[in-house]
Amino acid sequence: MAFTEQERADLAERAAEIIARYPKSRSALLPLLHLVQATQGFVSGDGIAFCAERLGLSQAEVTAVVSFYTMYKRRPVGEYHVGVCTNTLCAIMGGDAIAAQLREHLGVEGDEPTPDGKVSLERVECNAACDYAPVVMVNWEFFDNMTPDSARELVDDLRAGADVAPTRGASRLATWREAAMILAGYPDEQAGTGQTAGQPTLAGLRIAKENGWAPDEAAQAASNGGRP
């Protein structure tokens, strides 16, 4: 899939801005790949060639990075890419069941999008949100404490165009391409609009404040099973 002339011109302008942020140009590869993904929805062969040309790298070097990081897709995914965490804790809490039932419900495999192009699905590794297990992510935004039923409702709402908000983080769910542009280094100013940390995450801080513990005392209490 080749870029249009206008897409290439826009890419070249933004790529120059991104590269200028780094003392060594090759350090800009990851955000540049997100920029390409924001333009096409995935990283095409033309996108790999563009990044290689701009950074003085071989296409093989760029391809190695694209194939290593699962956030970069080599073919189109859905407007809303759903990732079900099936790492240890989420799997035990129901992540495997959620993933299996969504596969059956949506009728898709791998990163394949639904026929309407709205939703795609994959298993993902730990998202560092174990206190909210099982966790589902949509375009890298959190949906916590999910069940098979709530997960099916979520993907149905996404396909129907309903107003869906993440459990934590931004107050509005970005599309796949919008999320890629944010990761390229062009934030949408939503980072602080939603709930950023819930009670499970803040439980330790609350207990420390209730007991009047200083940081070293809190650490000691943690090592003693909650006793000072």
C-alpha cells in the first residue's frame, strides 16, 4: 500500500519534527513507525521504506523493529483494537474465558478485523494493571474488572458506534489511528481528563496516611505484613 502524494508530504513534515527531537536520528524510529501507522492504519512496506530513508537505516533494520514490537501491525486492524490480557493473573481471573468468548462472538482470528472494520482482537501480555484483573484494553486504554458478558457488551457497543469511555485514563476513547498519532508524540490533551488511579491502586497510600507512616515506616510495615 503506497502513500498518496499528500500523505507523503504530510509525513515528511511531521517526520522532520520528530527526528529533530533526538540527538541521533535513528532514535526516532519508534515514534516514526507510530506516525506511519497513524497514516495508513498499519505499517506497510512503503511505510518501512519511508522510515528507513528518513533515518538512514536499511529496510531490514526497520522490519526487525516492526516485527519485534506487537503494537506495530503489518496489516489493517479494526478501528477499535481490543486486547485481552491473558497473562498469569488476568488468565486466572477470567482472561482466557473472555478471549475465547470474544473470538467466538466476533468470529475473527489473530488481528483480523470484523467485516465492518470496527473491531479486531488479540491476546496481550501484562499491562501492569493486575489490581483490576481481568483487564481488557481498547486502543491501549483500560477497561477494568471485565467479565465475558461485559466484554461482549463492550465490543457490541464499539461496533454500534455507542459512546464508550475507558475505565481509567482519557475520558474519550481514541480510534486506532488517533492513538497511533498520540504515540508518535502528538498528544490530544486528554491524559488528565478521566480517572487516572482508582482505589485498588491507591490502597497502600491510603493505609499509610491513616497510620501516619513516613515512607521508610511504610516500607517496614509492608515487609511485616502490614504491621508497623
